[in-house]
Amino acid sequence: MSGTRGGLARVLVLGIALALALLLLMAKEASAGKYAVAQCGWYVGADASWTDTTGAVKFRPDAWCVPPPGQDPFDGAHVKSFTRDGQTTVSGTRFARWHWDAPAGTGITQVRGTWWHVLHDGMEQRLGVAGPSGGFDAFAAAGATDTTPRDFVAGFSTPQAAFEDRLLCARAESKWCSLEPGSWSALRALTITVEDDRWPSAAIGGEITAGGWRRGAQGVSFSDGDVGGGVRFGETTVDGNRANLTEYSCAKSQIGGEWRATQMRPCPLSAPGGATLDTTRFSDGPHALHHCAIDFAGNAGCTADQTVYVDNTPPAHPRNLALAGGDGWRRTDDFDVAWQNPDQGVASPIAGASWRIAGPAGYDTGAKFVAGRNLVALQDLTVPNAGVYTLDVWLRDEAGNEAPASAASLPLRFDDVAPGVAFDPLGEGGTVVARASDADSGPVDGAIELHRHGTDTWRELPTKVAPGGGPGEATLTAQLPRLRAGAYSFRANAVDGAGNAASTTRRADGAEMTLRVTRRGLRRAAGARRTRIFARLCWRGRTRTQLTVPFGAGATLAGRLVDGAGRGIGGRRVRIVSRPSRGAIGVARVDVALTDGRGRFSAPIAAGPSRRIFVSFAGDTEIDGAGRAPLTLRVRGGVDLHAAPTDLHTGKAARFSGRVRTSGAPLPRRGKLVAIQYFEQASRRWRPVLFVRTDHGGRFHARYRFRYVSGSASIRLRAAALAEERWPFAPGFSRPLTVRVNG
């Protein structure tokens, strides 16, 4: 009878609880977020604690909730409390319990599941909740054995702090319950509904929020937080459209078409994250950036809209690009350009302009940028030498967009070199011809003048200017008038397209253009002169006919062409031939230098191997040729030396390494011979320590053991690239280094 009454009581309690739960659910529409927690079923474990309150170990727990994959997920699944074998009694009010805590800031509003039990002699299974203030309120109790798993459900109008399953001696504290035979209680397939009415917090930052105009890939960072079930999602939107969704790691499982938590707090309370937004997906202009954190219950906490400015479109080309003063030839190296900026609309303003100048001989400034909001001009541009160059100008906006392919272009024509002009020998029939040349703007005008010796005036002859035989050439032609007896000089004037002017009184061979008129007619002055050449090699203040320079250094050839009286002969071409020493790869190099008005000339001698240099003058119709003995330029070999260690004890070895450098010379087949030398203080001389040959790359390695040093000694060492047959360098030496040896 007592078992029957216990069963009826259990059914009554469950019925009342179910009715109350349904009424509560119908009366109150959820205004806060909720989530369901699955426990001990569906291949899910139990996020619960177990306690024995007897203090004498009268009970024991057992839990098996996750069957092997493929097996029925509820087959054998359980969380149980057992009375222990070998124990005879337990005091009244004592119990064992399984306990599920709601996370802080949340509460349990419903529990459903399956229970069954074996109960003897006053033992009961009670299901109940603990409120925020503690205590235990049972919503279901059983006092008789029922091994058939039966469903239960209970709802709570006030969210509860915890759910418990108790196996209890349901008698007064002064009484006891027999544990022979044993009793047990069991649960499985729990679904615990947790109410979470706290909104999570959200914060957003990162590169895209740094202000100004943004383009391309932009980093965004966010920091989401919660005090209940934890943060499940972080969602970033732009203009209300999802730009990024981050799902944080949560303990969950999909059951019956819905996601259920598998732990009471399934998600992290703090969830920092980041993403990269592709702003090319957005139109140019301002956009509203928004970020929300969503917890497992579906509550969302969002940031306020933040305006970000996006621009991924380069500006169009400059409009009406023009050069101040026009785009014709000029002889002043100073160019100013101006333009009109295109309308940017909602995009970012113009932040400046990039420009580039390219021209002859591979000249290229590379892209250069001039900042300036709504910049519309560039001033004081220059070019390095005379010639035609191309200026490209394109625009950059405040987002950093620019497109060199959209550049507007115009030519920069600069010529500061006066045209060359020289007379031809006087032709038959009294025709005077001068030829002008200008490689850049070209000759455009000119005149021939006549001067009679003994007078102070020049007389301009009627001159015809016609194109010459090639580009940049022109011919000036004038007819001689009837002349009185006497001596005359001629002067030719030429002007190029940039306004540069040049004058000469000489022929192309350097002789003065003169004419002597006698009663017999015209004749030219003649009479060859003897000449001599003086020349020296110069480097850093030293002047020699035989000069030695370091590896990698060049030199200067300087000299003078004079006549028999020692007077300088100007306007003549001197031939300079440099012949590399035996063993060098290069061939002879021929250069030409032009003498100045005092007969002086000079030419650079580039870095390279040792050479012999020949200087000569071929002569012309008025002066003899001349030459001189060859000059010798000796170049020392280049070599480096390293040592490790540089501080060691007697009997230890140092490792030496280095490299012989070459310039225009191959290494000997056996490798280059190198001597490692030390400085002998007594004789003040460098003495050899060992010899080594390099590999085919010029590198060498050697070891030397310091055997006979007593005390402490600092030894100076250097490497010497020695002279060899077919090695076109003089002996060269590395910088000294010091090795310290301690005896």
C-alpha cells in the first residue's frame, strides 16, 4: 500500500507541475533569450557535480552518457546515485545528489527528462530546484521502485539557480533507512532550459576605424563579452549588410533540428577576434560600420553606427595639362605645369599628384609624389641635359588610389647647348660656306660676316640658310663681294631653336678662316708648324708618368699640345689609347680629347686593371703631328682578409679567409697566389707566414697554429695578392688586422 500511495503522489506532483509549467508558458511570452542544454543522451555527457552529504560514504555515483558511435544514443545512458554495498543504514534527511548550476546571470526555467529508480525502506528520489537564495524545492518525488524510464517536465515562473536529483532517506533526522537491499535513482535525456536576459557587450576597432579614407583590404578587430551563456557570434555589418560573421567555439550539438548547448555555459565569456574586410565590395563614399555580439540565447549587444569612408577608385587623368610658356624649345631649365582636377563626387578629394620625367639615354626620374589637397600645378621641374623629355602627371586621392596608366603627358624640350659652327675651306668662285649643327633644337638662323684687318667693323654678307645633309644640320652660304687688296677674316653666327647662339672664325680643322687679297687675286695663308705633346697621370694630387693607384680607383690624364715656340694650340683633337696589361680581358680603348684655347686637354681614366696609355696628335694641313712615350698606370690588386678567433692561446689555431677581387681580369687557372704576412717590429718589415691559392671564385681559406708565443702578443697580419705572370695588377694588400695570442 505504501508503494501505491508513493506512486499516486508522484503522478499527482508531476501533473500539477506540468499544468503550472504550461500555464506559465502560456501566460508569459518570453521577453528574454533562452537556450536549451542537452544532458546525458544524444551522445552528450553530463555537465553536473555529485555530492554525498552523509560524510560517511554511504552513496556512490555512476554516469555513462555517451555510447559508442552508431549505437542507440540512449541505450544504457544514465546518471545514477547508488547506496553503497556493505553499508547497513543511513540517517534520515541524508542524501546524495547530482547538481546542475545555471551560469551566473541566468536561471533555469524548465527541466524535462526521463527518470526511474529502485527504492527500499524509506528511500526516495526527488527532483527539484534551488532558487537564487538557496534551499531546495522538489517538483517531483518517488518512494517506490519503478524501473521503467518515464518522462517528466517542470517549468518555473521564477528562474532557478540550479537543478538537483536527490537519492534521500526521507525520514526524520533521528531515524534511519536500511540499505539492505540497496536503492538507486537514475536520470537521462535531460533538457534544461536556461533563461538569459543579459545583453552581451560589443566593441569594434582596427585599421578600418582609424579615420580618413580607406581602400583595399582593411583589418577590423572586435572584442565581445557576456555574463551568461557566453558569446556565440560576432557579426560585423556595413550599411546593414553582413560583412563578416565570426562563430566562436561553443559546446553544442544539433538535436531535433535545433542547436542545443552541451554544457550549462556553452560559450566563452570573453571573445576577442578580428577579420579583414574587402572594401572593394563597397561603393565609394561614406558607410555605416556596425558590430553586434550574439550570445547562445540569441541576445544581441551592438555598437553604435560608426561612419567609415571608402574609396577604391583612382582619380581620372588631369584635365587640360599645359606647360607655362608653351611646349616649344627653351634654353632655361625650368618648367611649370598646371591642370584641372576631375570631379571626385562622393569619393575622396585629390591629395596630390605624382609625376615622372623620362628622356634620352635611359633617363628616368621614377615616380615622385607632391602632396597638396586639390593640387593643380607643379613648379620648377628640371631635366639633366639638353634633349626632349616626356613629363607624365597623374593624380592620387586621399585614400591613396592612383593609376599611372591614367597619366596625362606633354613634352619638355630643353636645349642650353649652343650650336656648333665651322667654315669649310674657301671654295672656288668666291663662295663662303659654314656648316652649323645642333643635336637638339636644331639650327634655325645664321649669318656670315666679313672683317678687313685694320678696321673696327664687321660687314654682314647676304647669307642663305638651308637644311644640311642630316638631322640637326644647316648650311650657311654667302657670296664674296669684290674686295680690295688686304687681309680679311670671316665670322659665322648660328642660332638654334631654343635661342642659343654661337660664333666662330675658324674652319672645321681649327685654322682661322682668313683670306689675303692681292693684285693677283685670292690665296690662303699657309706654313706648317712643328708641335709637341706633354702628358701626365694624376690621382689625389700626385702627378706622374708612371703612377700607382689602389684597386678600384681611376685616374686623370692631363696634358698640353704646343707648337715649336711653346704656344698652346687650341681646337685640336688628341687621340688617347689605353691598352690593358697582359692577362686582362678588355681590349684597347680609344678616346679623343679636344684642346682648349691654351692647348690643354684632359680625360678620365676609368677604374680597371693596370694599363699603358698612348697619347698622340695626328696633325693637319697647318701643323705637324706629335706623340710621346707611353704612360704607365699601375693598379694594385684588391684582397680582403678575415680571422677567427682574434683572441686565442698559444697552441691554438686561427682560421683565415678572404677574397681576391678582380676587375676586367680572369683568375689564374691554379687560383690566385696569396701570401698571409705578419709585421716584424724589429725590422719594420712584413714577413710571410704562409701561402695559399684561391678557388675559381677568388676565395681562400687557411689555418695557422701559433706555437711559440710566450706571454701575451698582439700580431698584425695582412693578406698580399702577389704579382704573377698574366696577372694585370700590381701587388695589393688587405687592411691589417690584429690577432692577440696569450702564452
